[in-house]
Amino acid sequence: MKMLKQIAYNMIRWIDSEAESPKALDGEAVVSTNSRQVNWQRIIPFFAVHLTCLFVFVVGVSPAAIIMCLVMFWVRMFAITAFYHRYFSHRSFKTNRFWQFFFAVLGASAAQRGPLWWASHHRKHHKYSDQEQDLHSPMHGFWWSHMGWFTCEDAFKTDYSVIKDWAKFPELRFINRFDILVPFLFAAGIFLFGEFLAAYYPAMGTNGWQMLIWGFFVSTVLLAHSTFTINSLCHTWGKRRFDTKDDSRNNPILALLTLGEGWHNNHHRFAVSARQGFYWWEIDISYYILKAMSWVGIVRDLNPVPRKVLEEGRANDAK
């Protein structure tokens, strides 16, 4: 009976990530929320997204599908890096409630769970970076830091005690709780767009299924693992300009891949800056876009890097 309840509960959480655990006959919850043991039933959708990419051999490929894949990769990467990370996790700039919700939805379409879940775990990462309490530190193993950490019960919950500033917005709580809804709607929209192209622009050689596989599933998997490299590779591979208490590193290759997140040692030195490429030669595309958005009033009050931090970095580089 307990096993059946566990299966049912895990399936419910595919839709409602904050559903309360039912009780077993002994009065205990059927699933412990503090375990670091992998919950294989709970993460079936994660692996299903990966396996669905194999349908590229069925639907084929076209220039339109590749373009859609790249567009969805970069647009959603910006939403993750600029808003899920720099805005929701660190409040490194300001915006109004409309744009806050707009980019929360865009970030949620990346299927990296909700903005409040993302921010709560990232704030804990900075508090305990590369310590035992840091759930995705490479000290627990490379693959665990890359993708294993969010497969355990300890990672599924959203700790609202560390994101009280965002928990007051019901629209954010809604998309955070039902975190499968936005990705599902985006996937459906991409499919319908592909069908539209097939019906009215057949010369493009695409259709709904091809667009769905390339534009949503392939781009989502590529986006996920690119994001994960910041947890894994950026704490093991690169240069340490600043002597931070963790093992964060700057990696220009990963900075290009993730629109600026690869300047991770910079970020851990001064996390609330809207800019992670501290110097002009450190390419930070997310910051460039945010700067352009500030010119038209979408965002405002971008936190700068303090002069003393910049001078400290130059002195360290000169050693």
C-alpha cells in the first residue's frame, strides 16, 4: 500500500510540485522530503525529455527547425541567466511587475522548474558554496553537481523562507507550483507554429512534429546541460582571479555558451552585480542585453561592480 501511495504521489507532483505527501499507515509521510537519495519515479519526465530527442531520426531536419532550436536556446538562456539568476536570485536590477512575470514565464519555459524554486536553491548555494550544505557542489562528485543533485527529495522542495521577497506574488507562486504548465504550453505553441508553416509555407520543409522535437525538446536538453555546467565545470575548470571561500572559477568558453555566466569567480566575489564579466574584454551578452533594455525602460537600476572590486581584480591579475 505504501508503495502505491509513493507512485501516486510522485505522479501527482509531475503536475503539482508542492502537493503534500500522503501519510502511510504508521502516520509518517510516504516520501521523506529531506533525503538525498534519487527518486527515480519523480524524475521520469526529465529523462523522457532526453529520450524524446531521439525522434530527430523520425521527423528529420530542416533549416527552419535548426533556426527554431537555436532561437529557443538563446532566448530562454537569456531568461535563465538574466532573470532566474541575476534578478530573482540576486536582485541585481529592477523591473516592473509585468516584465517580472513575462520573463518568469519565459524562464519557466526552459523546464528548469519555477523561478522561486530556482532562486531559493541558488541563494543557498551562495550561502554554503562548496560546503557540505551546498547541494550541487562538485565536492559531492562531478555528475552529482551537474545533474544528480536535483533528482533527490532534498532538491524538489522550494524553501520559501529564503525567498520571502518573491513569495508575496501569487502569479509567481502559481507558475512555481505548477511548473509543468508553462513548458507544456510552449511546446504546444511550437507544434502549432510548425503546422502553420507546413500549411502556408510548405517550401520551408517543416511541420509541427519536426518543430516540436527540434524547437522544444532538443533545445531544452541543450539549454539544460549548458546551464548545469556552471554548477559542475565552473567550480573545477578555469581561472581564479579572486580568492573567494569557494572553488568558483572564470571560464570564457562557458561564458560564451551561457551568455555570461561563465565568469563565475567574478560572480562569487560580488554576486549582486548585474554584470558578471567585470572588464570590457570579458564578454557578458546577458549584461549587454540588460543594458539595452534599460535604455528603453524595461529594466532599471542595474547594480554596478564597485571600483574597489575592479581594482582588486586588476591587482590580482598583475601578480
